[in-house]
Amino acid sequence: MGRDALEAREVTLGAEHLNTLTSVNNLGLVLSRQGKYKEAEVMHWWALEAKEKKVFRREHLDTLTIANNLGSVLPRQGKYEETEAMHRRALEGCEKVLGREHLDTLTSVNSFGLGKYEEAKAMHRRALEGCEKVLGREHLGTLASANNLGLVLSS
């Protein structure tokens, strides 16, 4: 269905229309959940490059979300340096646009530091502290951050 929606929007609206690019990103998410990481990467790159160059600027929230999505697909293929660069890009953009304690920024913080123990530990501590402040200690997002920190500490 995702491919059909993308094809219909591409024919009707064009390859660089906002709704078409939303379908591209959504298809990338579905492919990732199916374990089709190479295909998902292609979709996320397509959406990222088109939104960045044609539709939105580099620091638009949609662009940053896609960068984060791409950063989540790359490590599944062993592309750790690219993963770090994409997560760093999303995090820096979120901090600039939204501030350090916005929930989307904290989500980016939680995604950052894969494979680098000390940096990951520091980032997950920051995310947990921010979530506790913004959401409260018993919010599901805060508990997820605590879980992420626990996973890093147990490695």
C-alpha cells in the first residue's frame, strides 16, 4: 500500500511535492520495520535530499525528522560513521531550532552516540535529565530514556 500511495502521489503531484515526500519517508519507515534496510535508506535519502534542496531548508523540523530516521537505518547496515554524522546533524538542528529541552531535541539526544560508550552514556544522561524536567519522572518518554541509559550502562 505504501508503494501504491507513493506511486499515485508521484504521478498526480510530482516527485518533489510535500505529500509525495511524506509518502517516501513513510515507505522508508515501513521498509525499515520489515528489515529492508537498504531500500529504507534509499527512501530516506530521497526524502531528505528533496526536502532539503527543494521544499524546506536544512533545519526544518520535517528535514530533521527524516535525518533522524535515516540515522536509525544506517547502523543496521554497519554504517556507523554515517549514523553518527546523521544523528549529530539532527541533534544540532533541533538544538538550534527548538532549544536544548524541547521533546524533539531530547528524542534526538536519545538517538545519538551509538557505538561510542562514553559519549552515549553522557547523551543518555542528558536525555533522561531533560525528560524528567520537561515530562516528569513517571512519563513514558522519561521511562524510555531511563531504559536507554540502563542499556548503555549494562554494556
